[in-house]
Amino acid sequence: MVHHSGSIQSFKQQKGMHNSISEILKEKTLKPTRRSLPCLAPSQTHPLNLNHFLSVPLSPSEAQPEAPRITHSISSSCSLLPPQPAEESKDRYVEESESRAYEPPANQSFLVQKHVTRARLEARSDSVQGKNRPKSSGLLLRDGKKRIDYILVYKKSSLQVEKRCTFEKNLRAEGMVLEKEPSLTNNDIMFVKIHAPWDTLCKYAEQMNIRMPFRKKCFFTDWKSKNIRSRFQLRCAQIKSWLPRNPMKLDKAALPDLQDTDCYTAPFTRARMHHFTINSRQSFFSNSTRSRIVHHVLQRTKYEDGKSKMGINRLLGNGTYEAAFPPHEGGYKSRHPIKTHGAQNHRHLLYERWARWGIWYKYQPLDLIRRYFGEKIGLYFAWLGWYTGMLIPAALVGLFVFLYGLFTMDSSQVSKEICDANTTIMCPMCEECEPWTLSDSCVYAKVTHLFDNGGTVFFAIFMAIWATVFLEFWKRRRAELTYDWDLIDWEEEEDELRPQFEAKYSRVERVNPISGKPEPFQPLTDKLSRLMVSVSGIFFMISLVLTAVFAVVVFRLIAMEKFASFDWEFVKKNWQFATSGTGVCINFVIIMSLNVVYEKVAYLLTNLEHPRTESEWENSFALKMFLFQFVNLNSSTFYIAFFLGRFAGRPGKYNKLFNRWRLEECHPSGCLIDLCLQMGVIMFFKQIWNNFMELGYPLLQNWWSRRKMKQGGGGGPNAETTATLPQWDKDWNLQPMNAHGLVDEYLEMVLQFGFTTIFVAAFPLAPLLALLNNIIEIRLDAYKFVTQWRRPMPARATDIGIWHGILEGIGVLAVITNAFVIAITSDYIPRFVYAFKYGPCVDKGYRNEKCLRGYMNSSLSVFEMGEAYNGSQGQTRFCRYRDYRAPPWSPAPYDFTLQFWHVLAARLAFIIVFEHLVYGIKSFIAYLIPDMPKGLCERMRREKYLMQELMYEAELTHLHKEKKKNGKRYHHEWP
């Protein structure tokens, strides 16, 4: 950039911009913005305990100049330690016995010979010194200085000694410091503590393009909006300061570690290390970044000769290691209150300000979640919190619609006519049933009115628009988070290949068009063949779901006859409720049973495809799981909504399944109440089951582990109480995170989103149930991540992945299903046609409940039962049934009437108008709401400019210093 300096200066003079970055920094109107990684300047508001756990002073060896490098050949045994005195042999936890039992041949092709610095030699000697070492708190190695970045766990009885020895030697060759420690609760368990030295961190941070805080600190905001503020804005700000504080906001004093100490970031490079803010080598790389770097090394370290023999995942799969995880930062509880003594560590802070039930109404500390668990988990909780907040208006509107139906239930004209129809004889609804009186279904009709009333159409349109607004505003929220968390440029980085993909296709290579390096390549024919097998498996599982639904339908037909002839009069009178209730419960059991099978099948099919990267694997697995569980969960609901009672036939000509069981028909009030019962039961019990499996099951497992430890199961003489165990032992006794990552968490919420939007016209209380569940879900997940699970590997992500596309697809499907539910399942269209075409208000130009007078009589047809029923009810041999057919005495008996065709035309017209209207509104709203706020776009462009200026001036300053130091002219072209 040196040769362009003249053009830059002329451009700044033309635009009236500052000639130096120092002039920009001197502006008084500048305001700090929240950026991703902190500059790591010492915070004066840190709790003392938190500083003690997170800030470790530099060792003297790091402060001194580097010693001459010593050439050291790595031996073939697991132990690289010098001979030890006999009296200290008890404290040396090295696999000397394994080394003697097996001496693997040294293979120089994959055991890389490297120079070993003095720091590494000191690390090895430090790890073998004896009892004079201070007792570690579980976060540091035995020397009390080096931080534990990762934990590997293996069994001494494992037969994979050679692979483990080779793997650990190669880790040391990559610069890692390893230290072994036996478990205090199980004599067969051994822990390998891994520490990444400074040089190794710098090397791989440069390879992984990790963005780190830049040397100069610069703040930026839109100074124009601050200088040119109107009096109205100033007055609004003054009034806002008088209002009481929002109780949902977290107190900044309670989160001292989240103070704004922000700065620009740039990809780390050792050549320009002087540009970055390095106050301390121990704290420059955060704990999550250190864990990510170590995990990157573990994934690419070989354990045997050959391209495919690498990666910790393969060693976990073949039993060489039992587990691999980064350690927690200490305990999550303290004897002293956090308000007076401060937080002991980030885990304790997360528990007190996020995972406790007492703060269920507070906003989530997303920055702290992201800093401890990584951006991927932070984005999940950000999305979950945003979804829960957006459910509040939907739940309120749905509650108002339900209350409207409740208050108008007694004044409904249709309900009045059904309750007063004491002389209307209805045809038998099953083979074993007797004719019954329409007034017997009075309660049924009133309950139906709660969900099928005038507010149904409005609420369906509102929820379709709500889904669009939710997704569009989430895009804006995501853009702000990716900016604050410094993920804007991360999207351009190339995803890493999966070790399984590299192992399968290592013989065929192709040059990557992005990196320009050769990499394994999957041929198109192989990819298509595997994809066809996977698609066939998906269709087979979907057909299995439909078979299960068919079995439930057959059960309902059988149960209908049994309950109608039941000896208990209460069951006999309410046989429809009994049939629907038992059918829903059995369907729920089948759904939860098949979900277990679907998960295993989806896992096998995804591995069969051999996705190229981890993100591709996760997206493929997530899509399969969604398809399986969505069809499994909603197939019976679709049957009740659109097929139940549509093909039952009419009296005298009923359709029968297998010529044995008569098909089920709808109640005179409609099938909507069956749909409500199906949705309510499945949604309620599924949420309870999911919450138990998410928290209750890990709690039981951890309780059982603690119980076995107290009883001395496997502990031996070294067994101690949980309070005195080191951190690695405590973490080992916790449950690992799900093997599928966040797929299960997202899947649960996305399926709930489908239940909330797809059939919301039939169940307006669905958003309210979802809101109550999500309030609990956030704290359950928080408690589970902080207290019950091992710390997951911090991963990065810029979005929720494939789930955003699935949510958009659900939003489109919701418009179609709600249009059909209103037009076909509910009685809204028949009532509408009657009021404007056949009712008493046809020529009066207005419509109210009185206009529906006579509606029930108009919607019921007449059937002649014959002489067998004559006089059985003491009145008539004719019965009524729900349909629009001609009476038996007409010239064309039992043919459809003109009213039937009017209702059918109105239903089709409503579907078309509703879909086009709602889609038009959704598209218009999506067009009006930009994906990124305008102010954010301006900040990003200006920050990019300031970043170039900062880098330019920093390089010039460095070159001037080099010139003065060397005493000669020094030319260097930037970049």
C-alpha cells in the first residue's frame, strides 16, 4: 500500500476526511461499539476470584529470551521421561509397563523429527517432579503454571497401546505438552492432560486464520446522529431516563467480565505479531480459542502410518480413548454469595446469571455464553431467546381468540340450536349404535365453538404474517450478532474436511478451486449412487410412518364399536371422546417409539453418503431427522384434519374398510374438536417427555455415577469425595454432550414451530403452550450445559444452518394448511354461505348471529331408516345426518343439493384468495425489512476503511523503528 499513499491522501483531501487515524481517535463524539473478541486489557472491575482463575502470570522461562534450540529425537516408547528416583515412583503416572510390554517400531515417515525448545524440555521435567509440587486445582498442570487445554481419557486395560503411544508421541512432536494422571474414582481410568505452549498456539492460529485483537484500539459510532440530534430525540432520552429500569435486563455490575473493552480484529500472523495486543501470553488466546486449536491438532495427528490413520475421532471409535473434552473452568457453586465475593470463574458466573431458575425472566448473557461455549452454541441460545420473545404477541392474540370463543359460547346461534334440538333424531354413527338425539351433543358443540369461531380466520392470517416477521427480524438480529462476535469474514473460510471423508477418498485427489491445494475428491457416480440409496431409505421410513398411521386408524374403527356397546354408561354415552383419546395416546406411544428407530437410520444413511465437511454432515443428518420426525409427528394430524369423515359415505351406503369396519365420520359440529384434541395431547405430552429426557435423564445418570463413587465402585484406595476430586475427574463423571451436537435441540424447537403455525387455526392456544415450554426450555438447557454436561468443544458458526431454510418451508406450508383447515375442516365457510345465501338476512345487507338461525336444520339431510325403526323412538322412522343431500321423497333421492355445490365453490375460492392474499402480504413484509440494519452496514464499511488505515500506520511505525534500530535505509512494500 505504500505506492498508493499519494492517491489515498488526495482522496482524503477531496472528501474532507482526516489525514491521520490519530485525528479520528481524538473525536469527542466517538462511542465504543461492541465487537467480538476483547482487547484483553486488564479490567478494573473483575472480581478477585475470577482474576485468580483466569489470569495466570507468565513463567520466568517465557519472559527470558529463547534458549538455543536443541535437537531431540523422539523415542518409540510412550514415556519420554528421564529415569526417576525410586522414592518418587508412586507419583509418576507414566505407562512404563506398557512401554516395556510393547516397543513399537519407530517409523520416521510419520513420526516427524523436530527441534525441541527449552520450554518443552522444562515442561517434561516439570511433569515428573515429585511431591514438592503445589497441589493443582484441576485447571493447571503439576507445575502450577501451564493451563490444561484438553483432556483425553483412556482405560489401562485397553489393548490399543501401540496406537495410543504413537498418537501421543506425534502430539509431542507437534509441540503439545502432555501429562498423565490416574483417576481417583476408578483405577482403570487414566487422564492425559494436554497443554498448548505459546509457539504452538501461534503456529496453528495462523494456519486456522483465527482473528485476534489488533494492537491499536479504535472506537467508532455514527457521530452524525449524535451531533445532529433533534430536540425530540433528546426529550425522549430524558423521559426514558426517568422511567423505571427494565427488570428483564441483566445488571452490568453483576457481569463485570462483559464490560466493553473492544477493538478491531485481524487474522493472526506471526510475521506481524507486533500489530496485535499481547498484554499476556497466557491470556491472549481465550480458553475457547485454545481448546479449538488443540482440537484442530487432535483431528490431524496420526496414530499409524498412512493418510487415513489420523484423528481423535477414529481413536474414540476404536476404543483407544474413552473420551476427549476441554475441561470446565472450575465449580459452578460457591459457599459465598456472588454479590459480595464475586464470581469464581465463568462457569460460576453462568450458573448464577443464566442457569438458575430464579432469573427465568431475565435476558440471557449471550456474550458470556459465546465466550464459554463458542459461537455455535451462543447462536442457538440467541435464536431460542429470540423465538421465545416473538411468541409473546402470538400467545396473547391466540389467548384473546380463545377467550372470545369462551365468552360467546352461550350466545352462539349454532350451539343454541344443537342444545335445543330435543326432537331431532340423528342416524346411528356406528353399526352397534342406536339413533340418538342431537341435543345430546350440546357440550360437544360448545367446546367446538371455543376453537371454531369468527376469530379463527383472523388468527390464521396473523400467524402467517407473524412467521414472516419472526424470520426477517431474526436475520437482522443474526447480522448484529455476527458483527459483534467478529464472524463477518469467517464465512469466507473453507470448512475443514472430515477425517472419514479423507480416509475414504484419499486415493483420488483434485485441486481445491478456493485454496489451490490438492484434496480428496468424491467421484460424481459414487456420490449419486450413495444419494439414491439414502433417498430410498428415507422413502422406506416414511412409508413405515404411514403404515403406523393406518394401524392407528384401524384401531379407532375397532375401538369405536367397542366403546359404543360398552357396559359402563358413561363410556357408552361419550364413546367419541373415548375413541379419540385412546387413539391419540396410542399414536403418541408409537411416535416416540419410532423416533428412536429414525435416529439410528438417519445416522447410518448420513454416514453412508460420506459428506465432505462437518457442516455438510450435520445439515444432511438434520434434514433426515426433520423429515422423519415431521412426518411421524404430523401424519395422524393430517389424517384427522383432511381425511377423517370425508369418505365415510351416507346412511344406507356406508363405506367399510376390508368390508368389515365402517369408516369413522365427523360429529355434527365438525371434526375440528378431534383435531384440537390430537394437537393438544401430543404437544403437551411431547414437551414433558422432551424436558425429562433433556434434564431428568442426565440427572439420573450423574446421580448414579456419584452413588457408585460413594460406594467405592471401581475407586480403590484413591477414591475420594466429589468435593475433593480434581476438575478432570469431575468432568469425566458428567454426561457427554449429544453425539449429534445441537441437532436434537434445534429439531425439538423446529417441530414445535411447525405445531405452532401449521394447524394454528384449529388450536389457537398452541403459541401459549409453546411460550410456557420455551421459558422452561431455556433454563433447562442452560442448567444442562453448565452443570450436567461436559464442556463441549467451542465451535464457530455464522447462522443456524439448514434450520433457517426449514423454518421458511414450514412458514409456506402453514399458509396452505391453515387455508385448507378453515375451508374444509372448520364450519366457517358453510356458515358464511348460509348467512349470505340461504339465511334470514339475505336481503338485509348485514350479518350477525341471528343470520345463522336455521343453520343446523339446513346442514342436516334426511334418511329413511325403514319399518324396523318405526316407532322405536316413539316419533318417526326418519333420521338426520350431516350432509347436503336431497330427501328420500324427492325425485332424485340422496343426490347432492345446490347448496352443496355453493359451499364447495366457496371453499375453493376461499383457499385461492386466502393463499394469494397471505403470500402477497408475506412477500411485501419480507421486501420492506432488510436483512441487515442500515446503521450496521455503514459501521462495517467505515470500520473496514479505518482498519486499512490502522494497518497502514502500524506498518509504517514498525518500519521506522527498524530503520532507527539498524541505522540504515529500510524498504518494505505493504502488504
